[in-house]
Amino acid sequence: MFTSHDPYYGITIAARGDTIEDIRQDDRFEVINETEIDGRRAVVGLFLGGSCTVAVDIEPGVLDFEILYSEGSPEFTTVDAACDQATKVATTLAPYFPDHL
């Protein structure tokens, strides 16, 4: 996992044992979009009202890309901006995804 602690920008990349279906059913997660990244299922959504998460299906769980946002951020003041960036990061790293977690 990599976490940035910049006060205006945060990104967390983590492997999780949850499945896409688990994430869809999580009350803390609001699905905004369902898509594919490098041929893998992915869900994009709002997590706990302060970050956007892109969860990419990689058996047996997901690889999460989470971008924090806030009004004080010079770049990511809205969920849309955070989700766009999280999706770009996931797409950029997609060629390096493992076959299995």
C-alpha cells in the first residue's frame, strides 16, 4: 500500500480481499459508475463522503485506488475530480496489474 500524506492530496493504493459484489453492498460506498479497466470489471464510487475509490476486480479480491478530496485542495475539490484522477491512475497502472492478488 502507498499512502500520500500531503494535506491537500491523498492517494491510497491497496489490495483488498473484498469482491466487487462486497463493495457494491457496502453501505459506506456509493457506486457512481461501473466500467472496465484493461478488460477487468471496476466500480467507481464515493467512499464515506470524503474520497473516490476505483476498485478493480483481480481475483480473489480487488485492487483499490482511492483519492481524497476537499475544498482546500488545489486540484481535487469535488468527487468528480477525485474520481477522474483515481480512474486515470488505475488505467495508467493497468498494464502492471498481477494476474492474482
